[in-house]
Amino acid sequence: MPSRTYEISGESLKFEEIITAALIGISTVAVIQLLGQSLLDKPLIISLYCFAISIPMLAVYSLIILMKPKFKLHRDTWAEMTIVLLGSFGAIVGVGAIFSHFSQSIGISFIVASVVGMALVVVWRAKISEINPPSSSAAPNRAEQFIQPDRP
């Protein structure tokens, strides 16, 4: 299914920039804090692997965000979506693994709450978008793309 071509929204880019920077910051701070640990148990090692994936993916996505305004039109690609998903989920699972260091049930609770929270945002955004339809040239909401795929 071909993806829709659209104009880039400055508001959408700012939102993506803030979220990406926050995830990079959280991941980096977590890694720095783990430097002081003399022994790393399995959950902490898992978190380091997650951050080792998420930090470069989110950094690459930051570059994409910086380059987007240079182009009038945009189309989401599988590569961009892969970068976003690896970076975002890597950071969330990494933090969840740190919580698992204290207790496995706490770590699982964090990851489940994060996934449920993201799902609720997707549902909320879809409902709000129903009463506020975007213009044909506005950037689509990534959440809407998963709920209501583009139609030819």
C-alpha cells in the first residue's frame, strides 16, 4: 500500500523533537548511572543492551527531524518507522529492565503501563482526529496510520 505524501508540520516536528530528546536524555542518564555499578545483574545488562540500541536509533531520528524542514513534502518510510520503533521501545524496555533490577513485577508493571499508556494515546488521538479532521496537506498522525490506514 503506497503511503500518502504530505507537507511537514512545524508543530508535529517540535513534538517529535521533544519526545526524541527526552528519550535520549533518559537513556543516557541511565547508562551514566550504571557506570557506577560494580556488578551488573541480568536486568541491568538487558537495560544496557536496550540503551545501546535506542541511543543511536534516536540520534539518527534526531537527524531525520532536523532534515525534514529542508523538504516541502514528506512520506513516511519503513526505514524511518523502524528507527522510531527501535529507538522508542528500546528506551522504554531499558527503563523497564532497570525497574526489574529491583523487582521483576515492578519492571513488568512499568512496561505494561507504558504500552497501555501509548495505546490509550493512540485511541485518544484517533477520537480527537474524528472531530478535527486534518487538511489534506497536513502531516498525518502516526497513531492514526496504525488505526486507520491510508486508502487509495
